[in-house]
Amino acid sequence: MAAGTDSQKVKDRIVARFGRHLARLVRYAAVSAISTSVSLTILGVLVATQAVTAGWANVIATAVATVPSFELNRRWVWAKQGPRSLHKEAVPYFALTFVGLGLSTLAVSTAAGVASAHHVGTAGRTVVAMFANLTGFGTVWIAQYVILDRVLFRRHADAPIAMPEPSLVPAEAA
């Protein structure tokens, strides 16, 4: 009978762990949706108004959206509290984001250039730039989740994993 009980405990732990990862992945996707909305709004306005080149518009949009993305991921997705570590958290997080920025800027610049060369109108050029941005960042989204979960915001084996309290969500995001 003990073997059956041990087997059930293992199954229960696996189900609980899967549920925690699924919940974390859903929160990560929500943060990504928020930061993507902020980034695409800024990108769209800057490309449509031709205030700066499409590449620079992408850099500006990403830089602005990265700050709330970091805080929401740190506090809400991985329930980190206390002071943030510049060297252990912020710098690596921004480095990961800027890998995506490099890919998306290349994609945005290329796509906007091709659209302009084919005399695509402002609206079409803006849509092409926004789609290129999503494609560039989409390629690193899963890899970034794994790195954040396993390395950057990793919990120690003895630390409990629990859903964050609503008070951990910054007031600006609520």
C-alpha cells in the first residue's frame, strides 16, 4: 500500500509543479501582452509620423516598454520581493531584451525598407514594421522565459513557490 501512496504523492507533485509553471507562463504571457502593447503603440506612432527612422522607433519603443516589463515579470510572474540586484537581475534582463531588440530592429528596418522600396503607403508600412517587430521578439520569447525561470529569477530548492499576492503587482499595473 505504501508504494501506491508514494506513487500518488509523486503524481500530485508533478501535477502541482505543472500547474505552477502553467500559471507562471500565463502571467508571463500577460506581461508580454502588456509590454508588447506599449511597445507597438509607441512604434506605430513613431513610424506613422515619421518622427524617426523605423529602426530608431523600434529602439525607443523597446526601451520604454522594457522597464514595466522587468518590474511586472520580477514582482508578479516570479514573485520576487525586496531590492533588485543590478548585476544579477536588471543587467541580464535588459541584455536578454536587447537581443530581441537587435533581431526586431533588423527585421523592422528591413521590412520598412522593403515596403518603402515598393511604394507601400504609410499605413501599410506601419503595419509591416509592427509585424516585423512581433516576429523578431517572438523568436526569443520562449527562450527568454526559460532563462528567466531557470537562471535569472530562479528560486532556491528550499524556497516555496506560491502564487504572488495581489499586493505584489505594482499599482501602475493594477
